[in-house]
Amino acid sequence: MYEKFKDFQIAILGLCIAIGIIFAAIVSTTNLSKDNISVTGSAYEIVKSDSANWTFTIKSKAPTRSQAYKIIKAQIPTVKKYLISKGFKEEQIEIKPIESYETYKTNPSNGYSTNIIDYYNYTQPIKVSTDDVEKLKDLTISYQELTDKGINISSYEQPQYHYSELANLKVKLLQSATTDARNRAKSMLKSNHNRLGKIRSAKMGVFQITPVDSNDVSDSGYNDLSSIEKKVTAVSNVTFAIK
């Protein structure tokens, strides 16, 4: 009886040793197949826009097309004169193609629209472009002064602010983001005394161009045109070898 129990213990011990050897082999193989480290680095820079454009419209309505068009045509010189008085050059003012549509009379008995034209609407978009972003910003605040001259003026668009050196900045930030990834990887490896090797792969993340005080991000990248000052952020996903 004792011999059988002893043989059973030896068998169990042998099984445990075998399992341990298999487990050790698996762990060893896993470590060897993962002799790298993947890190995400980032870098940002705050820039000021160096150009801007904005489109607003002047409107008219009259019982006939001719009358509606004449109102618009008479107002354009007044608008141009106003813009020039604000420091804009004539070549910075673009008179875009005019748009028109009809408004139909309503049947008073049922409230439905009829096929009888009540009046014609004309809309004249005017685009202003400049390298002086502050001047354009001031215009977006003061342009309603034209209503005092009898001009029906409005804008459904925000001004757009651009930075001309964005392409060069993206290259610079991508380099900085990769350096940041290397520094992070080195810090992570200090605890186990490993050294960082060469880059095995690198992938550029999307750029986020946001207002300075914004944390907005997008999987496809964020491109803010509404702010004069912008925060441009680059992300780099880098895999390094481990020595």
C-alpha cells in the first residue's frame, strides 16, 4: 500500500515538472517574440494665423427681378467704399456670383403656398481676404454699421483663419513627437535595466488643429479655422527594439 502511494506521488511530481517545463518554454517563447516596445509620443506648438477670409451677403427683394437686381447693383459701391475705409484694398474684395430665388404668395384660406410669385429675392455674396487677421476680425464686429446706410446685410459664415506654414510645421512636430516617444520608451525600460534599440516601425497619427484652450479631438483629425491662435498637435506611434 505504501509503495503504491509513493509511486503515485512520484507520478504527480513528474507531471508537475513536465507542466512546469512546458510553461517555461511558452513564457520564454513569448518574451522572445515580444522583444520590442510600442510607445505613443506627442508634440504641439501654438501658432498665429497669418491670413483670413470672410464672406457676407447683401440682400434685396422686390416685385420684379429687375427691381431686385437694381437694388443690389446700387448697394455694391457703398459696400466697397465702406470696406476700403476700413483699410481693405479693392483687390482684396471679391464680388461673387449673385444668387436669386422667388417667394410665393400664400393662400389666406388654407395657409398653403400658391404658384403666384409674391416677390423676388437677390443675394450678393462678397468675400474679403487679407493677411491682416486682426483687421478682418474687427470687420466681423463692425460690418453691421452698413445697416445704417439702408443695406440689408448678413453673414451665415464664420471667418476662416489660416496658417501658411502648416505643412512645414507638421514635419517639425512629427520629428518632435517621435523624439518624445523615444524618451518615454527609455523611461519605461529603466526599471528592468533594458536598453532601447532601433525603430522597428513608426506610424504617424492624425494632426489635431484646435483653438488654444480646446481639448477637441477627432479620429480623422481636427482642423479648426475659427480661431486666430491655434494649437497644432502631432502624434507618433513608434515601435522600438529592446536590447
